[in-house]
Amino acid sequence: MRQPAGLLPAPPSPARSAAVAAGLYAAVGTLWIVASDWVLFQLSPGPEAFATLQTWKGTLFVLVTAGFLFVLLRFQFARRARAAGELKAANQRLASHVENTPLALIEFDQEFRVSRWSKRAEDVFGWSAAEVLGKRWSDWGFVPPEDLPEVERIINESLEAGESGSFSVNRNLRRDGQVIWCEWYNSWLRGGDGNPTSMMSLAHDVTDELEATREVRRLNLELEARVHRRTEELAQANADLRALSYSISHDLRAPVRAILGFGEIIRRRHGEALPEEGRRYVGNILTAGEQMDRLIDGLLEYGKLDSEKVSREVVDLGRVIDEVVEELRAADELASTGVEVVGAIPLVTADPQGLRRVVQNLLGNAWKYRAPDRDWRVRISGEADGSRVLLRVSDNGPGIAEEHRERVFELFERLHSQEEVAGAGLGLAVVRRLMELMGGTVSIGDHDPSDSAVLEGVTFVLTFRPAETNHEHLGTAEMRR
């Protein structure tokens, strides 16, 4: 039967080996004496010669066996010396490991008296080896008295279960009275009969680690409480925003509509009777009312952004651009020509409705702020850039100075007066907020140097998350206008 892999046969016992060697020696010696005596008797001419030959034979036998015995004993003593040297070297290595280990090593005998106390144990607990050797751990207050029953229970249960050791985390006292927390790794050393002869223990001071863990737990609790408080504050702010939106849509819009209504009645019914200055004042009232109405609409639109559910799905960005362009043209809010989509637009992960509003606002902004001295043009291009998709929307309008590039994304920020361009100053703020809700960004970047026709305007750079799919672009890859 083959020996299982990884298992070696047990070596023979010393007594059995000695018995086998003695038996072989006795058998060989007896056979030698009997056989040699018979041969000598046959060869001897007489009794005296036979006796002489027996003497020489016995002497030769003694010398040969003495030589074999010398070789055997020399081999045995050399092997014993090597084993003793290896054992000494192993003990020295073990002692070196024990002395240099970061863990405190303590050995207890069968009565749980200290039989070994390493240098690291002196550093951890403060007592020297001379002060604790031969003492039980309860003799010098090494363990707090109230913790002794639990410590003894763990050790006794390990002994009764026949386990190889035990592990525990408990308090210990230093010589200076300081309470520390230690991890204890206890291993039982057993004799040939299987009964424990001593307990080898490794102790690791984890006081700092436990304090750090408690501090982290405390900070986490504080952070959770702070997040909970901020969440409640945010919920209250959202509720206030909804209340404000309601107030704007009802309480503020009604007076504005009344002002516009009565102003229009005055102009229509009494305009001819008013002097030139009066008609101008009525016109100013109507213009201001219309601007206020636009501001209210913009505020309501912006206030709804945070409360709207923003989905994350694969969107054909090129198709969205096509559809928005056609819708704006149908509503006479965009020229019939001038928009050019260059190349294929990658798929993106975004909210479809939010994406439509972003494109509408950017194209509407480009049309609103077009330059009067040249044909209007917008160039749109997209590309995959590592872990994101870039979309560039460039126009040939009057442009935006570099110092105003962040300002235009803020609420109610305008670079032109109402007389020049009417508006509420919310379009780009809505674009930025929508991009943030969809996990993207928007900024004003540099123009594409390959297209000199739009170098005088502004380029909006939008970043999207790429579509989580390997499909190719599904919509119109290229559109020329």
C-alpha cells in the first residue's frame, strides 16, 4: 500500500533498533565461532595446533570487532555531537527570536507560575524577570482582580476541550498601575503522555489601537450625526424652496400680471391722451413687468431642478441634437441654416430630458447673442476622451472675455443690458446645474484651431459619462447645414 502523500513512516524506537543490532551481532558471532572451529579442526594436524589456531582466531575476532565497534561508536558520537550543535544553534535562534519579537513572551508551568519572562515582557508590563519568576499571575496584581475569573475561565475551558491554545483580549496592569489592553495568544506544550507541561503565551499591547478604534468610531458617530443634521437642514431648505416657488408662482406673479394688465389697458385706452413722457413711462412699466415675468419663470424653472428625478441611461446625443435643432427651427427660434455637426457624436450616459434642455439652452444662447455683422454659425463636435465624452459647441458670436467665463454661469448674471438682449440671465445657470445633476461638467474652453470661422465666438465644453455599452453610434452620424 502506497504511503499517502505528505506522510512519512514513524521511525523505529531506540530499544527495537538496539535489540535488532544485538541479535544480528549474536547470530553472526555464533555462526563465526561454530564455522571457524569446524574449519580449523579439519585443517589442524593435532590438538596442540588446533588450540593455537583457536587462540589466534579469537584474538583476530576481538580485534576485528573492536575495530567495528570503534567505527560505530565514532559515528554515533559524531552524529550526537552534530545533533547537539544543531540543537544548540536552534535554541540560540529561538532565543534570539524570543528576545527580538515585538510581542511579550511569557511561559507558565503546570501551576501557572512564571518560568520565563522575556525582555519585551519587561518593557510592556514594567516588572523585571527577577520580580516575577516563580510567581502565579495572581500573586503580584498582573491581572485586575475583577478580571481574574474570566481569564481563568477561558484557560480552563481550553484545557478541558483539549485545544492547542486559546486567544483572548483583556485588561492587564503595569507596574506603575496603568491599565492596558493586551491580546493574548496562549499555546499548550504537552509531554509524551499528552498532558500539558507548560503554557507559552505571547502578549501584544493593543491599547493604542483600541484607543484609535474608539476615536474613529466616535468620529464616525459625529459624522453620521452631522450628516443627519445636514440632511434635515437640506430637507428643510428644499421645503422652503418649494414654498418659495409656490409663493413666486402665486403671490408674486399675480401682482406682476396685474401691473402688465393695467399698464396695457392704460396704453391701449388712454395712450393717445397721454403726453410723450407719459407714454414712455407706461412703456417702461410694461418692459419692467415683462422682465419680472421672465425672471419668475426662470426662478421656477431653476427651483425645480433639484427636485426632479434625474435618470442615468444611454442616450444618443447626436439624435438629441438633431431633434432639438428641428424643434427650434419649427418654432422660428433658430435660423434654417448655420448649425453643423462634425463627425460622429458618441453615446453618453445622461438624463434624456435634461440633455434636451441643455442643448436647447446652448443653441438658444448662441442664437440670442449672435453677431449682427456676419452669418450665424454653430459648430458641434464630440469625441471620447478616456473615461469621459467631450462635446464642443462653438459659435461665431461676439464671444465672452476670459474674466467673465465663470460669471456667466451664475444666477441672473448678464453681460448685456435688456435693451441690447432681453433675458433673465438664467439659461447658462440652468445648463450648469443640469450637467451637475447628470454627473457632468460645463465650462468655456478654447476654440478648435482647425475651424477659423468660429474663432471669434465662444466654445462651450461639456463632459459626460460614456455610455455603458459597446454599441456604435445609433443616430445620424453626420449632419451638414
